[in-house]
Amino acid sequence: MRQAGRYLPEYREVRQQAGTFLDLCYSPDLATEVTLQPIRRFGFDASILFSDILVIPDALGQKVEFKENIGPVLSPIIRSAADLDRLRPDEAIDRLGPVFQTVRNLSSSLPKDVTLIGFAGAPWTVATYMVGGEGSRDQADTRLWAYAEPAAFEQLIETLVDTTAAYLVAQVDAGAEVLQLFDTWAGSLPEREFERWCIAPVAQIVKQVRAKYPAIPIIGFPRGAGLRYADFAQRTGVNGVSIDVTVPLDFAKNTIQPNCAVQGNLDPLLLVSGGAAMTQEVARILQTFDDGPFIFNLGHGIVPQTPIDHVAALVDQVKGVKG
Amino acid sequence: MRQAGRYLPEYREVRQQAGTFLDLCYSPDLATEVTLQPIRRFGFDASILFSDILVIPDALGQKVEFKENIGPVLSPIIRSAADLDRLRPDEAIDRLGPVFQTVRNLSSSLPKDVTLIGFAGAPWTVATYMVGGEGSRDQADTRLWAYAEPAAFEQLIETLVDTTAAYLVAQVDAGAEVLQLFDTWAGSLPEREFERWCIAPVAQIVKQVRAKYPAIPIIGFPRGAGLRYADFAQRTGVNGVSIDVTVPLDFAKNTIQPNCAVQGNLDPLLLVSGGAAMTQEVARILQTFDDGPFIFNLGHGIVPQTPIDHVAALVDQVKGVKG
């Protein structure tokens, strides 16, 4: 929720100046400006780099387009061992140079008391776009290919683990103070696949990043993982876990908060409707997690039709309680 | 998985004879034939009525179309208290007469040892189509309307509870021996909304059906409910719970099976890829639930590209173990 987006008029204005959405992500001046917008407007306590999880496939050499009203479209899709040979992991970090420039800009221009958060997509979620070619309801194409050719899929995941770890390390080199890993589509994975394609790759990334930065805080977000949040919190090595809107508060308090900071989980749609229902739910969330490590947030991204004054009211309420 | 579908050539042939998909659901002779097809081919132990969860909005007077490559489209959408006045709950059961005729046909033509399962969509899931107008990834339109106008949304849910209970009772009148309630989109609901829009309406339906048929077995399927499956199993009054592909087996064994029969949960995509990976997972499922009440099934519907010989191999394996 701390990222700029279409709900802000000042964002829509800058968005028009850039060509494609990826052009915006790769223009350090514009990306820096857009990252700072919500900090100026709302005085957030932390700032998250403006970028997208799909810069990784782009940097690996796959074509990534963001189409109006459709979403991301990647081509050609990855669906065989031979397709993997087209990827260029050795060039990826160089191609992501503009992102690191944005992080450096932010590191020098943000107020000292505002934490700078870098991020990346987790391997499973990024793979679903690379294999599926677009967003989907249940990631069926990717799950099916992983069943049919587990060795080839494993190779894709390994490429993503190494590239993502290097990408996150470079963000810390440039000034990021906290890292976040988004596994947006973790919720579609069956039990054993969750272990193999969510927990294991995230744990490897955490290990690789910690090899260079042992103390860097890392927050994971296995969206939709349900009761498997407990395993994720205990076994990936992350310091914090973002919980989605469906996670019952007491479950998170009892099974996640003893091991990790909890981040979440107001429904972004309740922020759209606002009013007393929102205020009550925010109070319930703050009260539940008050005794342990906690970062207030939405349970998913802010939606374009969100009224700006609802965001301001939310920030007031949270700051009033958390001080 | 016991329902006929596009993976069967004999189904595709009958489908061509009917006009629209709803025409097929409302043609007792064709719907009976299609229901019997998988029984003839595979010798399943149970038969599920061929129909669709969206016959309820259709019977209530909303226009329901099934569009090729898009899915169901309902119009006009329900988005205000005034829209609810257009619904005709008093006429719904009469309009569903052809479905009951299909159930009667099946009751007399199925082998005695094949259990006839009737079904309906649960109120939340059916409401998401009535309010959203189509399928969606996160049911945002419906969740948003429920936040904005909870009283109006509650009225829609109550209409669906009463109509669905009457519909299920009439299916039992016609010969259904087990009932199933599909809450396909239960997984998108936050904690308190899950309580209000999934558990409470399902519990009301169970109560209303049991008022006439105290001993009828009822299976609920709150797909994607994660750890909230435990509450669902304990508090709706159902006798059985279908678990989706993401539910860890030990969780279901320890928290659901003590109260309810468990049904599930092979990934339909593993049935597409088949081979040793499928065989091993089927064995693991059978072994886990062997000691308690259990119905083998997929964790979601069978997909069109499923090879028929994989289904036959699966049936052989399950019958070999379960006898």
C-alpha cells in the first residue's frame, strides 16, 4: 500500500510522461519521483521502490509488455528445456542498472526516518508469468508444465533464485534497508509443490542474500498460503511475513508472530468503501498484533478507485495508535 | 471428477445436439444421458447430476449465458437493493422442474449400487456471479458491494439460502441420495466475511434441508478456505468436506476427518500429466485417509485436456486399494 499507483493524480501525470510501464520502471528520475509521491502526500514511515516483479524476466531477455486492461504479456513463453537456453542470466544484473540508480537516488533523497524497501518477485510467481505468458486464475499452464517436466522447471526456478538473489543484493548495495519478496501466486500450489516451488526457492534466496548481508531484514509474502503460512514463517529464514486479507488474525498472532514480524492485512476493498467498517477492522488488527513485532499494511495492493481521503484517514488512525 | 465433461467424446457429441449449455441442463433426456456417460465408461461408484450452479440465478430471473472461451455472463447485474426486486424467488422452484425430472430419470436408471449425488452452488459463490456478472480472479466487485451495502447483500444471500435449500430438498424428493454444496470462491473471503457469507449461509441451508430430511448426507466444498476448513467442518453441520488441491493431507486428517468425511484431493493437472507422479500421489492420499471416512476425488473439476486413459488408470488404482 505504500507504493504509488493510479489512485494518485500526481502518479497518473508522471505515468503519461513515460512511454511504456517498463520505461517508467527503468527511468531513474521518473521512478524516483513516483516513489517519493506517497511519502510527500501521506508521510508514510517507509517507502517502497517503484518497480515491478517482471523486470526480472525482462532482464533475462524475455519480452515483457503491459497491456491496458489485460495486464502483463510475456513472449515467447518458456515451455521446454530448449526455451531456457534463450535466457541470459549472465546479462541480467547489468540490464537492471537503472533500478539500482533509482535506489541510490532514493537513498540520498528520502528523509532519514523513512525506511527504504527494495523488492523482487519470488521465483514461483515470476515463473508463472514466464511459462503462462500472462496472469491467470490458477496458474494451470505453469503447474502442468512443472508436473510434466520437473527437471526443466527446476532449472528455471534455479535461474530465478540466483538472478533474484543477485538483484536483491545489488539493491542493498545501492541503499535498500529492507527487502520484500512477493509470492503472489503461492496460494495455488498443492502441498508438495508449495514445499518445492515456494518454500525452498525463497529459503535459498534468503541464504544467498544473507551470505553478503547477514543482518538485512527480509519480508516474505506467500499470498493465499492459508495454513502453510506457518511453515513459510518457520522455514524460509525470513524476518517478516506479509499476510493476505484471508488470514485470520489470531492464527497469525499465534503461529507467525512468535517467529517473525507480521505485516498486514486490511482488505484493500475495505479501504475503498471506508467509514466505520474500515475503522473498526483497523482497530481490531492493531489491537491483535500490538504486543509483538508488527507492520501495519493492506493485505494486497491498493486499487485504482481508492479515494485518497480514505488513505489519509487510515494513516491518521494507524499513526494515532502506533505513535 | 465424476461429472461428464468435454474430456469425453460422447459428451461433446451430446453437447452439440443441445442449443445452449443451459438448454442441455434443462433437457431431462440429454442431461440424463450425459450424467450416465462416465458411469458406463468408468464404472464410478457414484453419479453426480449433470447441471450447473448458475441454474439458480437463471431460475430467479437473471439472464445467464455461457460464452465460448469466456465463461458465464449474467445480466443485468445485481448492484443495488432495487435490483433485488427484479428477482422472482417465488417462481424459481417451478422453473427448475426439468432438473428434478432429470433426477427422477437417473434415480430409476442408475444401477442400485451407484449413489446419486445432487448439488447446488453455495450462496456466496452464486452471488459473486450475480453481482460480478461473470467469473473473476478475486470477486472484487462482490466483496466491494458487500462492504458498501451489507444489508442489501445480506438480502441477496438470504434469497439464495431459501431458494437453494428448497432446490436441494426438491432434488431429494426426486431421488438424490447425497447433496453437495460448492462454494468455489470461498477462498477470497477475509476472516469475518468468511464467517458471514460462507459458514452462516451454508449452515442455514443444512438446517433447512435437514428439517425435511434429517438423515441426508451433505458435503460442503469451501474451495481455497485454507485453515478455515476446520471451522467449516465443525460449524456448518455438513457430514462431509471436499478439500481442494492446496490442503495438506495431515491437516485434513487431523482437523476435518474426526468430524466429517473427507473428499479429495488429487490435483486435476496431475491427472492430465499422469504417470508415476500421479500414482504416487494417489497412493499417498489413499494411505493418509484410510482409517476414517473418505471419498476419493479430485481437488477440483476435471479439465478438458485430460487423457481418458489416465482417468481409467486412476479408477483402477483407487478401486484396487479401496476394493
